[in-house]
Amino acid sequence: MSNANRPITDSDILYEDNHLIAVNKRAGDIVQVDDTGDEPLDEKVKQYLAKKYNKPNGAFLGVVHRLDRPVSGVILFAKTSKALDRINKMFKSREMHKTYWAVVRNRPAQTAGTLVHWLVKNSGKNVTKAYDHEVKGSLRAELHYKLIGELNGYYLIEVNPVTGRPHQIRVQLASLNCPIVGDNKYGYPRGSLKKSICLHARKLVFEHPVKKEEVKIFASLPRDGFWERFEVFGE
């Protein structure tokens, strides 16, 4: 069964309380409905909640952020309208601290740094172009990165995005001549047969919108025969 057709189970849940639920998204799942007709992740989570709590009329679920279809990792949903409103504000004010892991084939020239580009998305082709200066219609994108390990000729990079632009990490790493493994849209020589790329939302850290205490959510790496080998590098 492909990921697009697999339901959400307890093993996919990373965090849940009365206000929030976080899921370890599988590569291949879409977060919200699109023109493919595949069942989106938010609907799968609604079905999971409706079944778990015996809600025949369905469960409320608010989408607060997204991950690209070929990307895996932690994604957070709101279970109440109050939590949705507060979490949305936290994302806009950059109070949600996101950490991604990416595997690349080329070692970056600098082992750590900050990347700033101006991005323009072509919605028709679903591709983003990065410029090193502001151009008409562009959005500023910033991220911090550091090289954290090497395994069998592949390099693991930790990325902390400051902004959240479409395809930002993918196109910005490609600008370093470090396209993400499997991401042939942004320069990797071949795509993945599993329709996934080696980009994983590893960690989300934030202050709980209701309880006002720090929440840290970790997402284990996909077990696909390749990705999980990088778990040796810890958090």
C-alpha cells in the first residue's frame, strides 16, 4: 500500500493533548487536498481522531503549516479553534523553532553558514527560483545550516529556517551546489522511485499555546533502508 493510501495509526503520532496533535508525516503524503485526488493527511488525522474518540460527526482539525509532498517529518495540527489561532500567530511571529535534516551528496564548501536569497515561485510549474538579490515579486528567504555528519560519501546537514517559503530549503541548498538526495527538481541527478527526497522535519520546539510550557517534538527518520542509518548522529 502506498503512503498516499495508508491510514494514520497510533505509531504515527508524535504528540497529542487536548489542544494539539503532531504526526510523523510519511514522504508521499499531501498535507491538504490538491488536484491529485489522493487523500490528504489532514483528512486522515481527522478520521483517526473521530475513531479514537468516537466522534461520528467528525473531529475539528486546523492546519497550521505544511511540508512538501516528498518531505517527511513532524507536522503539527490544532485540535481546537483557540489553539489554531494562537499557533498561527506563533508561526507568523517566528516563535516556532523548526529543525530539518537533509542528506546531500556534495560536501558544502563552508561547513556552517547563513543563506539569504530572494525566491520567486512559478506556481504553474511548481518550482521556485532563488536569486541573490531582490527581484520583482520575490520573497526574502533565510536559513542557517551546519554539516553534522558524513556516512558512506553522503553528508548530513542540519537546517534551521528563519523564514518559511515554498521549497525554501530545497532551492537554497541547491544554490550551494548541494541538491538534496532524490530531489531532481532542484538538481539532483536522479529522482527517487519512492517519490521521496532526503529532507526530514526533525524537530519542532515551541511554547505551548495554552499550557505555556516548552514543547519539544522529535520525529524519527523514515525506515527505508537508507535514511535510518543517519540516526547515529542523535538529535
